[in-house]
Amino acid sequence: MPFLTREWLAFVCELATKSKGQVVLAYSTSGPEPLCACWQTTAAAKLRSGFERGVRKVTEGIALLRAEVLDETDWKRFDNEGDYSGT
């Protein structure tokens, strides 16, 4: 995520404080971007339960939660250089 900036992180964190989602994350042409996300502590119990049932992929863990997904219309304004190709 070349557009990973202080402004982007502040934007995601601000959304997370208002969101009903347990995780707020970007979605690019490569798929979900869970490493640059804001995870609510309320997600821990569901994630732990999934882990105990054998869930190992982060994307499968996200599927257990209420997620707010940010698409290109949300993150593109933080990609000033046009660097993010989704690969």
C-alpha cells in the first residue's frame, strides 16, 4: 500500500470510531487489505473461536465479523502519486 500515510491511517481510525463494523479495511484489485485495517477489540472473541475451529486465513477470519470495506472511491484520494496498482 504505497499510499499508506498518516492521513490514510487517521481516516481509517476515524471511520472505525463511528463504524458498526468490527474491522474497517480497504479492498483493492488484489482483494482485502487486512494488514492495513482497524480491528475492534470486540472482534477478538470471534476470531479466537474461529482459530480454535481451524480458521487460519485472515480473509476467513474477516468473514466471521461485521466488516466495513473501503473500496477505491475511499482510498484513491490518498494515492496522490497513482502508485497503487493493486499488485
